[in-house]
Amino acid sequence: MKGFKLLPLVCLTLLSFEYASGQNFKYVDPRIGSEGLGNVFIGPSCPYGMIKPGPDNDLHANSGYTADLDEPIYGFSQTHVSGTGGGAKYGNVSVMPFSGEFNSIKQESLRDNEKIAIGYYGARLSKYDIQTEITTSDRAAFYRFKFNSESKNAVKIDLGRYLDESNLPDGRETQQFVGSQVEVVSNTEVRGYTKIRGGWNNGGAYTVYFSAVFDKPFSNFSTWKDSVFYPNEAVQVDEGEKTGAMLFFDDLSGKIVNMKIGISFISSLKAKQNIDKEIPHWDFEKELVETQLKWEDLLSRVEVDSEATTDQKTMLYTGLYHTMLMPVDRTGENPLWENNGPYYDDFYAIWDTYRSSSPLITLLNPSREVDIVNAMLQIYKRDGYLPDARSGNSNGRTQGGSNAEVVIADAFVKGLKGINYKLGLEAMMKDAMYPPGGNEEKEGRGGLVDYNRLGYVSTDYVRSGNRTVEYAYNDYCLAIVAKGIKRKGEYWRFIKQSDNWQNLWRDIEDNGSRGFIMPKNARGKWVDSIQCAATNGKINYVPYTPLAQDWPNCVCWWCGVFYEASSWEYSLSIPHDVAMLIQKSGGNEAFEKRLNTFFREGFYNVANEPSFLTPNLYHWLGRPDLSSDRIHKIIDENYNAGAAGIPGNDDSGAMSSWLAFHMMGLYPNAGQSYYLINTPYFKETIIHQENGKDFIIKAKNLSSKNKYIKSALLNQKPFNTAFIEHEDIINGGVLELIMSDKPSNKWGKTIVPPSKSDY
Amino acid sequence: MKGFKLLPLVCLTLLSFEYASGQNFKYVDPRIGSEGLGNVFIGPSCPYGMIKPGPDNDLHANSGYTADLDEPIYGFSQTHVSGTGGGAKYGNVSVMPFSGEFNSIKQESLRDNEKIAIGYYGARLSKYDIQTEITTSDRAAFYRFKFNSESKNAVKIDLGRYLDESNLPDGRETQQFVGSQVEVVSNTEVRGYTKIRGGWNNGGAYTVYFSAVFDKPFSNFSTWKDSVFYPNEAVQVDEGEKTGAMLFFDDLSGKIVNMKIGISFISSLKAKQNIDKEIPHWDFEKELVETQLKWEDLLSRVEVDSEATTDQKTMLYTGLYHTMLMPVDRTGENPLWENNGPYYDDFYAIWDTYRSSSPLITLLNPSREVDIVNAMLQIYKRDGYLPDARSGNSNGRTQGGSNAEVVIADAFVKGLKGINYKLGLEAMMKDAMYPPGGNEEKEGRGGLVDYNRLGYVSTDYVRSGNRTVEYAYNDYCLAIVAKGIKRKGEYWRFIKQSDNWQNLWRDIEDNGSRGFIMPKNARGKWVDSIQCAATNGKINYVPYTPLAQDWPNCVCWWCGVFYEASSWEYSLSIPHDVAMLIQKSGGNEAFEKRLNTFFREGFYNVANEPSFLTPNLYHWLGRPDLSSDRIHKIIDENYNAGAAGIPGNDDSGAMSSWLAFHMMGLYPNAGQSYYLINTPYFKETIIHQENGKDFIIKAKNLSSKNKYIKSALLNQKPFNTAFIEHEDIINGGVLELIMSDKPSNKWGKTIVPPSKSDY
């Protein structure tokens, strides 16, 4: 954390505008995760909204924004991602109001009076004394500028600015400029586009078209190309140069200029159509209320009891909010193939989101998840592979497994209708059978030739450790779908392959625990040391232990044995066969000790998705009480309702959805049909499901002391397992947890959650 | 040949317009290859021109055109390819003038008075009595419509029409509609675009933007969307539907309307800019002359003696013309990455063109070839692989080898400057080392895993026979470049691999010759029979002999052991090691007999590129006289100056360049630095080179009787080999061939052209 000047959190209800009717959206604070490592987008957005307008004051911030008040805003761009790490993406079509001299295309200003709320961003640009407010619909944003300066006033639209700019062609994880165009159509409308390539996923060129309309005519204008102004020249054609337009307004002092800006990935006329369809009026407050209502429709699907604290509700609803910012709904906006089905972009990355974000959407908004899965299947069908990460209409950047397969399996086992699972299996088989070719970072399974030949990914390939572990689980998911649609041959092949993690299981001891996923070379020999940097001409080797971390010091960030983690983390990440994992670790007692060591010694990384399930592994020892203890400790120590309340990159809602599930007392094992039951944060949680049936989780006598589940009833019948099937939830009903100050001797003890090797 | 009604060939000099100064372009007849199998584009085009406007009267014709006068024209579209086979591509932005009722978006008319010449197309639409003429610049076309009807007259711009339409998503080799947009900007301008995917190379979506401007205002208009008319509605936004515009003109009878239409792959404003830059006037004849001059600049680089017949000159210059239609120069029009270098599209396919088209461009227009190679290298750098075929900004459809490697090697051995050969080697290594992944038809080397593991492509993969043979030659080309830039490790590896064709050489006899490339399975066993269709429930096997052809009856067109040929053809296609081929075939006598059998028995396919070099193989026996006999017989029997004068698909100029080379008496062995010398068709051929130096080929005493080269002088010194180095040509000079009525006992006898195993 840099020691920068921070804005105090203001109470949201003090904002000058009125809230729409409804309750829950009030508790969303988009600022949670905007400081520290969260990297969330703080501007207004609709659920899964395509346009994400917001301030940019840090070219290298993933969301364009830093809370540091000493960093001047240089513009408000229309496209952002939320919670990501690595290089930035987007930040396109930058709008900036300003006053004073017009002799440069660069303007910037510090801000004050900043207000951030759901569907709203507001700040005063102090240098120019211009109040800027933004609200938004799905594909068009509404800007309200109040100019207070008596000097000349203007609005600039800059098509040459974007995040993480690099002039290096194909600079890794940076964005490169391709072209832009601007056309002043009338004295109230400007159209154009910006075309950029690269970014975090090293994707192909994407084009963001726009149309900006004003409620007051500008008196004159100047376009520019490559930093040269062309006064009153209406068109700058795309010749691979940066272009933009400055629109000059007379006599604005004390007056408001409203601007609506629509975007499109198809054309600037479509961008205009998006404005006309979505915001056919000039009423800022009305638009804000509509956005609030869109969110309320989703957020009201979870209701908690009145004893919940404001902080708890803020954390819960902001968690749901963050989960539903991405992927973005670009249905009808696909420039690559026919727009006759759902299309989503900004899967960023499925490696992060498959564990808890997708399951949360499936639980609260299953019709949306059906659309998302169908969009993924069309991506497979047209682009050749399912995405692992995708942004700007390009697959790119697999991190470990081919985890879209888990998303498909999760939809399948939870009975989502309206998905062609035969096509789903075909897509999964493509991952599992066909190496991704010349770019193993783009899609599919890198190192697959090894994996299918040797049963593990050898150290000839980067990320061999986590790839092997993840592919084994991906194979399990494939097998489950194959079995479900009666494809026995595939089932038997892949259910067997799902044991492949055991091929890298090495019986060594570390910190008192036995057995770890360890690197093995292509000749089948364990690798004991890793070549590291050379010192004074002599190559260094470092011993490879379960706690070793070869990246980024010895090898590149993406080139280690395990991606973003140690063997300690990945060796516990066997979600389909915890029973076998326990057995190979030396049995229940050794495994409990191992888990305790893991958390006590700090081998656990709260911010890392591969460990998302690990605090729950005590369930498989018959000790759900220990899971709950662990989870509550993690949340209480790492999450809060403040701006730095997310302990790592939110990763497109991954961490937020993990939190939201646990606050409700449920946690999914993605790809499998059940939820683990933990001590909730609320005495009562009602899930109003899309099918009209409510599912209610009650925690009777819950208190800080009574934190253990003593027994449970499902629809008033005894319910003795610490996990519950998705089917039981969608059928509606009441899960009553009877809380106590002591761990139960019975509940969750005898029947532990499923493991593959139990079958 | 269908028995359709054909237009008699009219003498070109009878056309109503005047020719520009200069000579050679007069001899170009774009109709050669427009009947029979040639599939050439007959409309006007600049050299490598991006816009190719022309009539469409056959939705499934590769160039949109059939000479059949009974097939009505439905429009004139702006994009075409020339000479291709398989499914069609392009045919975008269809323009149609018409008269009469306006109640349908479909119009069509038979034609008469058709005139086809370089840079010009003209015909009368007999149904409407409208004379339509077209000429063109590089990126904008000029249409002149003379309306004679007294009824209502109109021009239609249809964005929903294109060649080989299919509603089947991803229909193989067909095109699918993605979207379109139209905007009537003023009463003299219409803008918009059409977006299509698929086509022969099964490519991604491409967008053809346009701007059409008229020299007379239309009085009113109607746009349409999805077949519904919207009178006077100026804009139809892209919503995935077919759109278009009809422009109605008052009082046109007897009058001319001129229309200029620019296209762009970037934006419709850029399409307009292309008009403004290239045709800033309304003078049809002036534009026609400019196009003629552009061609003359290239065609005048070859000059032949005055005794050449008109037919000979027509065949020669039309051959050069066809060679320079594609690939198309899209520099500045690349929507995928920065436009700061040359960009070419429509490599269609390099498998066809590497043998003679690229070498011909290198000889006559080396600066252009440098740009083309650099564009290919950028395609490798940005898209990951060199193209084998590419169209609509998408790599796609490898036929056999990764033959872009031959093009790079050809440029290297011929000393083309301004190419980063280090990057070239990197690109070649990518092909040779990294399997192309999930789509083995798209790029790279399909079956590479086998090839690198076994030394041949096994029958586990389609096209295993020709892939093995071609990869071996590709490896040779890679090795030569590696050696040249002092990369010895790569040289030794790949020069060794270039013998891999021998791994499929099977010592069997067929039709009196021994030794053939034959299929082998992955366990190293020869495959004697191929599974074919089942009859009455019983699977048929057909014996696999060197003349067997498994496609398309037993397997799909692309799925046989050899692509588009038999083993007889590919077994003679070892361009880097003819000496070893001769040795393995049983020595000189056996090989001569083999060649004679090949041609006599009709195992030779004149229309197939793998046999392009074969008539020249007698050179390696010290019998260049037999090569010349064979070549002249092939040409005289198969080529002529008529509309059906090309015996197969021209394949983007492949057959035309083969012909043109042979008429000059030279033939390249692409990827190697020399030309084989054959009996020319001309007593004197002067090549005016870009470097300012002339190279003259004289054939002293040439006559139908004196058809053998008795001896030769290079710059007046004895020259006894039947091949000449490229360097000798670019240095300028005179090659004097002394002709005789008997084969020489000396010339070309002792030193035969190089072979790898001679080194």
C-alpha cells in the first residue's frame, strides 16, 4: 500500500440524489476493493453491463482508477474491467470536460467531492471547476457536466487514449494502438471509433465505436490527428493515427451540459441506436433510478434478517454486485459471427471465476448462466476452443486448466435447461484431445501432448504442476457430463484420467506433512532442483521443495512449476477426490494436522483461487465445525466493508462471490451438485429463486458464541449431512440450522461429502 | 463443358475507347480462362488491386461470372478472386442499375454487347436497356450507366448479396451472412458495409465498407432491411439483417449517371477517402487510361520480337496479367494490426502460387515481392503462423505443405533485399516445430506430431502422402535459409529431414516403373488397401496402388492419401533431390522410361501444380531437349488464346505464370536460385529489370523445325548448362541460344541442374 491521500468513506445515504424504491442496492458500495489489491471498477455499470464509464487517473491501473487523490483524472473512458490483475485492458473513448486554453490535446485535473455509489459516479474537476456526474444504461452512459468557469469551456473526446499503452508491437500484456476515426456529424453529435489490440490476454484488435450526443449545441469544434489540430474539419479518417475532437461551448458558466454516449462493437450508428433505445430522454435522475432498479431486481433475490449489521449487508450485497459486473452481455454486439444467440465477453478469467462466481450466478440468476454457457459454446463452435480467458472478442491467456469445462459440468449437474450438453461434451473433448497448437497460452490445454502420453505434464512445459492437477479435475468434469448423456466410452476414459494428479504425487515430507504434487521430467524422473539465474557466470540451482517458488525470480511469472502458488496450495486442490487425497496424505489425523499447518504457517494465500475450497476440506474429515471456524477467521481477518475490504484482486468477482456464499452459509464445489454447509453470518437468509420457490436458511440461536451447527432440519426433517444438493435448494424449502456453542458430535460426522474414490 | 451460348471473341481493338500509349497491355485478354475450368476474374482490376468490380451472374462461380449468355446478371459486386477452385469467396457490395417497378429487392437481366478488356467491362442490360461500363483504380471503381428506358430508373446497392451464400453456420467452403448497414448520407452519397464469414478458406468475419458517390443527385430513395422497404429512411443500422438502398433518378432517359464506389476494410469514411485520393474527377476514359498505364508499366518489362504472333503475345501478356491480379495489396487497409508496413491478402493458395507465380513476380517486380514477403512475415508475427492460404484477413486451408517457406527461401536465394530473414527463419521454424493445434486445416503443418516423431506423416492423418513429400521440401528450404544466415544447428537438422520423403518410398512396381511414395501407418507398416464405402452392409476395401485415388469416392476431397493427385504425380515431385529420385527409380534409363510413361499414359495432370516441374525433369538426365519437347507439346495441346485457353483453375495465376515462363524459355525451381532453360516461343525476349539492367534471351534460327538448343552463349561466352543462375540474369546480359533441328550432343549434357545429394 502506497501512502497516498485517501478520500474518507462517506455514508451513501448522504448523496444528493434520491434512491429508487427497494432496499438492497443501497448497501452496495462500489468502493470496496478500490484500495489495496482489489482493482475493482468503481464507476457505474448495469448488471453484466457492456458500457462501464468511469474516471481514469492511472494509466496502469487495471480499472483505470486509483483512489489516490493526488493522481489527476485525464479522462472518463467508457470501457473497463473489474478486479483483474496483470496488464490492463480497455479504457477506450476517453471523454474530458475542461476550461481554459485549447492549445494541447492533453488535459488533466485533480478531483474533489468524489461520490461513488451504485449506478453513479460524481466528482468535481478542481482545476476547471467542473462537476462531472455519470450514470449509465447497459450500452450507453449519461454524463452531466456542470461548468462553473467563466473562461472558455469544452468537452474533449480522445480516441488515442487507452490503458497500458505501449508502442512496442505485441508488447506483453500491454495494449497497442491500431487506428481511430472521428466524425463531427452535427453541432450536437460526434461519432467515431478507436481500435486497439493486445492487453492482458494479448488479444487481437477490437474496435469500440461510439456516438456522443449533447443537449446543447457546441458553437464550434476542432478535430485532431496525430496531435495536429484541424479547426472545423469535421472528419478525421482512420489512417492509423490517433484522432479526437474538441467541442467548444459558448457562455456555459454556471450551466449544465448533458451528454449521452453510446458504444458498440459493431458500428457507430449502432452505438447511436443503443442511446436511442436505452436512454430516449435527457433525465439523469430517471436513468439512475432505472439502473438501481435493474440491480435491485437481482440483489433482492437474497434477503437477510433485520439483525444483520450494515457492514454485513454492505459486504454481502457488494459481493453479489461485484459478481454480476462481468462477463459482459454483448448479445447483438458480436462482430465475429451471426448475432442470433447470446454473446458474452470479458471472461477474465474462468480460472478465477469457475469456482464461486459461476455457481453464484447459477443459484441467483440461472437464466443468465444458461445464456453465458451458450455463449461459451458458440465461442467453441466458431473459434475452435472454449475460452479460459476472453476479452475484446479474443480468447487468450490460459492460466492452468481448461476450466470452462467445470462451468459446463456445473451447469449440467445442477440441471440447467436450454443448453446443448452434447455440444458441451464436444467442446470439452476438443480441449482434452487436441493440443492448442502454436499458442499454448491462448486456449485449450497447454502441455497436452505430454499429459495424454505420460499421464502428467512434464517439466518440458511451464506450469506443469498445476496444469496436471487442473486437467485431472477437468477430466473428471468431462467424465461426469459424458456419463450423464450416456457416452460410456468417454466416461470410462476420462474418469480414469481424473486420477492423473496421482502421477505427480511424491511421497516426501515437508513441514511435518507427507505427499506433495511435485515436478517430474518427461523421462519420469522427479526434479529436485530448478535452474535459476546465473551469478558471476555460474548457473545457480535452487532445491525444489513444496514451498519453493521459482517464479518470478528464476523464471517468468507464467513459467514456474505452479501458477501463482506453491505445491502446498495445489497439493490440497483435488476437489473431486478429497477422500483419496486424505488417504495419500496419511489418513484423517495426518490430514487434519496438514490443514492446520497450512493455515497456521501462512502457506495458505487468501487471495488465490486454488485455495478457495481448502478451508472447507475439514468437512471430509467429519469436522464441519473446523471448516466454519477457519472460514470465519479468514473472513474476519481479511474482508471488511471498507475500501480495502478485499484482500486480493477481486478477479471479476471471484473473491466477492466466495465471500457472499460463505456469508449465506453455503459453499459450492463447482462442477459437483452440492453445497457445503457452514455457519452463516445471518440468522436468516432467504433466496428468492427465479423459479418462484424460496429457499430459506435459518440459523437458530446464532451468536458469536453459538457458532457451531449442532443439528439441522430440512423442511422439518432431520438433516445430518454438512452438504446439501442443489436440487434440494431449487425445490424450495427451509434449512434450519440449530446452533450451539460446542461442535456437534453427530452432525456432518458420519456421511462426509462425496469423493470420486467412494463410488 | 456445358453447352451454353457463348459470346464470340471480338477483336479488342474494335472497342469504342482509345488505348493509352504503349504496346503490351493491348494483348491482354481477360477472357482467357473465363470459359472451361479457368475461373478467372474478367472485370477490371489494377495490378494487385484491392477492388475487383465485375458482373455476377452465377452465385456459385468462383469469380461470380459465367460466360453463358443465358445466365442473367443480378448485380456488379466490388470484390472477387481470380482463378480459384473450391467454394467461392467475396462478391460483396452488389450494385445494380434497373428500370421499371420497384416492388422487389431482386432484379436481374440478361446482357448483350459485352466487352471485356484490360481495365474495362461493358455490357448492355437488355431487360432494362441500360448500358453499364466499369473501370477502376486500386481501391475505387468507376461505373458509367447509360439509361435508355423512359420508365423509372434506379440504382440499387445490395449489402445482402454475396457469392456461395449459405444459411448453415460454418457451412464448409460457403459464405455466411453476419451483418450489414446502409446510410444515405446525401442525395449523391451512400455509405455502409457488409460483413460476411466463411468462404473457401472457412475464414473469420470480414467487413467490406463502401462509399458510393453519384454525379447526379437521386430524387428520392428507399432503404430496406430484411426485405422490407423503408422509403426515405436514411439509415438501416446493423442488426444482423440484410440491408440495402435503392436510389431513384428522375428523367434519366438517354442520360448517363456516373457512380464512383470506393471500398475499404477499415471504414466507410476511408472508402470515401479512397475515392477522393484515387479518382478525384468524373472522367471515365481518363481513369481507364490510368489503369492501362499501371499495367503497361509492368507488362512492358517483357518485350518480345516482332515476329511473335498475336496469339503468342496474347497468351504471354495475359499470363503476366493473371499473375499480378493477386495477392491483393491492402497496405493501409489492415483492420487487425498497425498499418505501418505492407499488407497483402488473398493468398489463394500459396500451395498453387509458390512454384511459378512468386518467382515470376520476383523476376519482373522484385520490389513488390519484397513487400509481399514482408506482409507474410507480419502475418506470422501477429497471427502466429505464415499463411498457406489467406483471404478475408484470415489464414485458412492448408493443402499440403507449409509452402510459404518456399517463398521465403526463393526470396533469400535470389538475394531480395529488405527482408528480415532471421524473422523468416523464425516463421519457418514455427511451421516446422509447432503443430497447428485444434484446426489443422488453418495453417502450419498438419500431422506434424507424426512427421517429427516418425519421419513421415502416417495414415492416421489425411493427406499423409503429399504432406510428407512437401514437408521434406519445406525442410530443405528452411535448411537453405538457416545455412545462409549461419544457423548451423538448424541447417543440419533440417537438411537431414529433407530426406524424409524417402521414408515413404516403397520399392514396388507399377506400369513398368519402380518405387513410389506410398502410405504407411503409424506402426511403420505399409498400407495396402484403403477402406471404402460399404455395400450391402459389408465394408469394401480397395487396393492402394500408385494410381489409386481414394477421394472423393471413398473419403472426402481433402481426406485422401494424396491431395488432388495420385502417387504417380507426387512421386516425381522431389524438387531438391532429383538425382536421388533418379537413383531410387533405378537410374537414368529407368527414369526416362518412367517420365515417358507418365506423360504417355495420362498419369500427368496438366492442371495440377504438383506436376508443374515434372516436364522439366529430363534436364537432370542431361536431356533438356526432351524437356522442351514435352513442354511445347503440353502448351500446344492445352493452352491457347481463346476464352477456354487455360486447361484448369488458373489458381490465382499459377497456370498463367507457368505458361509465361515457358514462353520465355525459362522455368524456375522455386526455392532454388536457378532457372531451367527450355526452347522459348520467341526469337528474342528482353526482360527490362527493375534494377535498370536488361536481360535478353535470343533464340537464333528458332523455327518450328529448329526447336532444339544446340549450344548457348552467355554474354558471348560459351554457356553449356541448361540452367542459369538468377544472379546471371539480374546482372543483365544476353543469353544466346543457337537453335538446330537436332538435339545437341553436348549442351546441357554433362552438368545437370543441382540436386541435394550431389553436394
